[in-house]
Amino acid sequence: MNSIDAVNENIPIFIRISEGIKDHILMGDVKEGEKLISTTQLSKEFDINIATVNKGVNVLVSEGIVYKKRGIGMFIAEGAVDKLIKERRAQFKEKYIVAALDEAKRLRYTIEELQQMVSGVYNAE
């Protein structure tokens, strides 16, 4: 782990920490069942107060993304990836699709035109 999303500094650091860890899980940097980097290491790596790091990790614990093994550390929960994909897909729909379709309707795009546009962009990658 080497980055905490600094794009939106209005978001509390502990939330950015939890979202950054979620990103690493989704990218496959850390797999289900594997040990998460320690909160002490995260604190040192990002020069962030350990209480803030703990708060961010505890968000993940409360969401069932990671779990604690007393005296051993934090581990990625089984099913975490599926849970994160479901969460992010819902966010994606609300944040991007709904807004894009609202604008598309104002611009009087047909569903066929939108499908063709999306297909073209998607396949261009």
C-alpha cells in the first residue's frame, strides 16, 4: 500500500484509509484470508496518527471486510471482494449512470444511441 486518495481532502482521513484499503483488495493486492498490513506500519508509512488508522480499519471491521485475530493482526474476510463489488456497483450506478442518463435524456439521446456509444467506448479499451 502506498497511497491514500488525496483527491478529495474534504473526506476524513480515516475514511480515505478505509477506501484505500478497499481499493487494494479490489485490485487483488491483498487477497481474502491474507493478513492486512499492520496499523502501526500504515501509521508510519503515511505519517498518520495510529488512532486515525485504527478508526479507518475499524470501519472495515464493522462492514465485515476485515476481521481481527487477537494478538495476530487483521485479515481480509472471506467474501470481502464480492461485498465490495456489490457496494461499488451500487455507488457506480448512482454516481455515474443515473447522472449520465439524466443528461442524456436532456440531450434527447435514444437508448439505441446510448448503447452504441457505450459499446464503442467500452470496446475501444
